Amino acid sequence: MFRIVTIPTLCLLILVAAGGCGPKKPRNYPVKGQVKLDGEPMKEGEITFAQPGVPPQPLPITNGTFSGEVREGKHRVEIRMYKMGAPTKMADETIPGSKENVLPAQYNTESKLPEATVTAAGPNEFKYEVTSK
């Protein structure tokens, strides 16, 4: 015997079957850690987890700790600490200075820090030590 399948039922079957197809989307997982500057907890800064072809994922560092969610996989780690540059005086107005990174390039643009691998299994806890010179 033949069964007649209605169009809505057929569409539902196709959607269910196609649900497992296609590339798996990377997921974000919790990360946390500590950053020390010259042996002391870094008061304020930013740690960035970067992967090729994906927008970087920066997290704030406060009192030597950071936490947040980061995409799974291997990441290049970059750490920055900012100070405000000197203001510029022009005629009758003063333009505030911009934020300037004060850490050496070996911790950010030319990072030599160990890679961070973020996984579903975790624990995804990372510790870094940097120096101001």
C-alpha cells in the first residue's frame, strides 16, 4: 500500500534530516585566569584570544583576573595595558589623548605568550606573567 505524504509533513522530514548536515559551528566556552605584571596582579588591562580569520575576543583584566567566554580551539594570546596619552591643545580647545598600550610587543603584536587551547571539557584556566620592560 502507498501512503500519501502531505507537503507540511514532507517539509518537516526534510528539515529534520538536514539538521545534522553542514559544518559544525564553533561554540564559546567559559575561560578564566590570572595575569601578573612585574610579579604583582595587573590592575587593569586586556587579554585577547585570537584565531586566524575570526574576530579577536578581548576580555578585561581587573585586579589580576579575567573571565568570560571564548570560541573553542587554539588561540594566540595578546595582553595589553593602557594609559592615556597626553592631550593636544588647539586654539581654544583641548583634545583628550588616546589610549596607548604600554606593554612590550612580545606580549601583544609580536606575542611570544603560550597559546591557549579552549575546549568543551575545560577547565580553560590560564595564567600569564608579563613585565613592563
